[in-house]
Amino acid sequence: MRNILMTVMMLVVVIVLFNTIIAQDTTGTKSQITTQGTSANTRIGQLVP
């Protein structure tokens, strides 16, 4: 019983950490990667061959 409780609590912690670090709307890692990717695409598009 204790093992199941610990497993469930660890899963909850992982889900909360994922939501606060990765999936946050404006400051999450996902949005930062999207912003940097867009910036890099713009810079590459502005290169003159």
C-alpha cells in the first residue's frame, strides 16, 4: 500500500513540474523554443545568397 501511495505521489509531482517548467504559456521551455526557432527562421530567411 505504501509503495502505491509513493508511486502516485511521485507521478503527481512529475505532472506538476512538467506543467510549471515545460508547458507554461509565456515563460515555459516550449514557448522559449518556439520563440527562438521563429527568430532563427527569420534570420535565415533574411540572408542574401
